[in-house]
Amino acid sequence: MKIWKAQKKPIVVGMRLDDREDQLLQSAMSLAKKLQSCVELVHCFESSIAYSSAGEILPKATTQCQTLSNPWSEDRAKAILKALGNAANDRLDIHVHVERGDPAENLVRIAREVGAGLIVCGIRHQAQPWAFKGLSTALSLAFYAPIPVLILPLAVTIDFEKTVSILIADSLGGEGWHVLESGLQLARYLECAGVYHAHILKASSMDIQATLCDMTESAKQGRLPRDICFTPELLEKTLLQKINEELFYRFHNTSASKDLMQRYHPIAAIGEIDCEVDHIMNTSGARLMIMGRHQFYSGRRLALDHIPYRAIMERKAGLLVIPNYEESRSRLHEGEWDSRFNADKDLSEIPQMAWE
């Protein structure tokens, strides 16, 4: 299986050249030093022309234009990037790029050209986190970039040269295998203090009660034992136990399990995604969350409601998004893939609806 490995691969950092990126740069530099990577600083001049969905061409509002660097002076922008890089860390190999056009597209192109292992972008605080003002460059990249994307709140500095703890979110599907293997590999590189391996079952008390009603009906129809007796509390306890068993099984079957056994903590939770992630990060002290892309999708549409925005911003942590899991199929034989991909169906006799 081709597992993501960022060590000694270039790190591409997107920069807007405003006065709120000092901490973003410090975090990226400390990570690059820990991974023995060079740094590619990239700034993009976006076009002052906006294209509407109706095909009309309109000028962008002046408030959206770049203010700190002359859009016609690439030399000035390069000088600013070099000065920022040298001020943040003079012990790394730093290259600068000044491009024109869409920032996300340029960052992906440069990442491919230099063979980067990671793209780093900042995200700004939103007054209404459930209603993003458009789609930021960081979230666009997390949605489609071919390599992992690290999203860092601009008001956060993470010193990766010191020991940090990480939280790996496992979907318990095929994607989860790849995210888990990649996250554990990174944990080894960073010499993490703790590795928290979590799965959060999105369910409310009403969902639990509905599942109990379904189980009662199934027992009447003979699909479940007639003497089955679950209370909401017992059902939740059973679900959490089965999730924990599956988490440990998956961890135990990774290549890094022996090295990280003393620092490993499986965590099962039931509830609202953002609230549970916030609680886990608060109690564990994790500064970096690693997840796949499944949270970004709803059918074929982009969905943002499961992204742990509040937890990341309030806990001052980073969010590392690993690309899709297609390449992880090579890790498993075809028969095993089907059984593990549907592992949750085999965990208990509880109807599948309880896991949706």
C-alpha cells in the first residue's frame, strides 16, 4: 500500500502577504524542520476581473484587491516572501514563487512540479462558522488537492519541534485505513506524545430511540431474538464498546502499531461531530487532527456541516486532510476489502440503521 510520507518532501505554503500570517509561517517552518523538508512559499495575484455565473464580466470590489504588494511588481512580492522566510527560519532551504491566477490551482500545480508532500494554508475566523463566506482556498484544496492539505487557523502557532499529540478520525471504512496508516506514519516522524484514534457516530437521542423501535419490530418479525432487551443507555454502551473494539483491531493491523502502542488511545463517541471533536481535543490536548475527505461530501455535493471548524478554531489546532482512499485498496485482498469495508455490519446483531 502506498502510504503518504511527507518526510524530506517539499512543503508548499500559500501566503497572502498580509500581517496575520506570521504564526502560520512559524508553524510551517517548524514542521518542515522536523520533516527535513524544504519550503516553497507561494503568493498568487488574483485577477481583478470577476466572472459571474451568467457569463458577465465584472470588476471585483476594491476591498478584495491586494493592498500590501503592488500587483504589477513580482520582484517586490518575491522580496517580501524571502524576507518573511528568512525571518522565520534561516536554517531551511526556502524557495519563493509569485504567480497570477487562482491560488488553489497554482498551489496544486506548484506542488506537482516540485514533488511536494504537503500543502499548508491558513484559514481565517468566520463570525458565522456554519455559513462560510464563499469557499476559502484552504477548503478548496482540502476538497480536491492530490496531496494532503494542512489547514491552520491564522491565530495559531504549533511548534512541531516539540512533542505534540494528534487525533486521527477514522471513518471505519476503506478511507479510514489509509488515513490511519498515514497518520501513524506522521506520528512516528513527529515523535508524538499521544495518538488518539477516534470514531464519532453521528446520532442523537431520537436516533437511538428510533433504533430501539426498529429492533423491537425486528424481534416481533423473528429477525432478532425475541428475548432481546435494550434500553437507550445499554444500546449506547454496546455501540461504544463495538466501536472501540473495531478501532483497536484496525490499529493493531497497521505497520506502526508496535512503535506507538504505549502512546495509543482509542476513543469512541456518539453525538454531534463538531461538539464531540471539541470535547476530545479539549481532554486529550491534541494540537493536530487528521481526517479523510468523507466529511466533505454529501452524495455528490460539497458539504461543510461535518467539518470540525469550531473545534479547530477554539482549540487552536491544525486540520490535516488526507486525499481519497482509492490507492488503499491495494493493501487488502479483494475478499478482505469487502469484509473490512463493511466491518460495522459484522460488529453486532444491531441493525445497520444504528450506524448511519
